[in-house]
Amino acid sequence: MVMNKRGQLFLLAAVIISMVVLSLGVTINRAIVTSEPEEFYEFSYEVKRESSAALDYEIYTVEDDEGGSEIDLEEFIITLTENVRNKEPDANFVIIYGSTTTGITITGEWDDDVSTSTISYGGSFVALEDDEIDTTILSVEDLIGVSEIVVEIGGESLSFSITEYYQIIFIIQKDVEDEVYIAVG
């Protein structure tokens, strides 16, 4: 069977047009992925490690007049807050520390215009709307029957158990281009 030259020209044109359309489709369907901010995660790991070390130090070295342990983490938290502000000035952060037997303190900086973020406990909540979070102290009476604190950030819920043992919980959120990164410790 013999094709005439006109038919061959149309066939060749169709193949070329198809290849151009397919190559445009391949180029457009490419995903652009930004790399995770390594420094942010390294810093959050450092904060977690320092928090654990400070908590261990306080537990093993501080004693009150009766010989029992009285932990005062306020100086460490102030230093930690300054470090976070200096290292990650654009990051939002909240630090929750204490226990059910002494009360829990909530402090930090949170500037989130996009979503509502809250910390809830036993039916009550603290809104994270202001630039600087007023230091909120949950008394022992506020914590009766409360076994967890729930932090809601941008529609995501993070739940933390609270007990009679001291703990330091920190949450750092940083926006990089169009992505939001959260580190919890």
C-alpha cells in the first residue's frame, strides 16, 4: 500500500503536534518542593535537650527547707524565651511548664492572623492571639480532674498528658514561604 506525500505530511504534523502538547503537559505537571528548614529542626532539638537537662538539674539539686523538692524553672524559661526570640525571631512559640501539684504556667509569643489557636484544659481555654502571650498560671484548683492539655494550631490538635510530675512542653511554629513547620517537645 502506497501513501501519497500529502498524507505523510499530515501524519508527520500530527506526530509533531502531539509531542509538543505532551512535552508541555510534562513540564506543567512538575511538583516544586521546598526543603525543610534544617536549622529550625536542629534548634528545636536543642531546645528539647536543654529543657530536659534543666528539668533534671532542678529535680536533683534543688531542695526546700523541709528536704523535699521545690522546682523553680522560671529563670530557665525566661532564658529559653529569649533564646527562641533571638534565634527564630519570626517563629511563634508557646512554653507550658509545671505539674498538677504546683500549677502550670503558659508563656510565649504567638502572632497568627490566619487561624485561631488555643490551649484548652478541663473545659476552659487560653487563646493564642496576641503577639506576646500574657503569662497564664493555672492553679492547682484549676487543674482538679484535668489529665491533659490540648493545643489547637491551625486546625490541628496536639494533646499532652499532665501529671504530678514536672514537665516542660514547647511548641514552635515557623512559616517558610507557603509552608508551616511545627516542632513540639
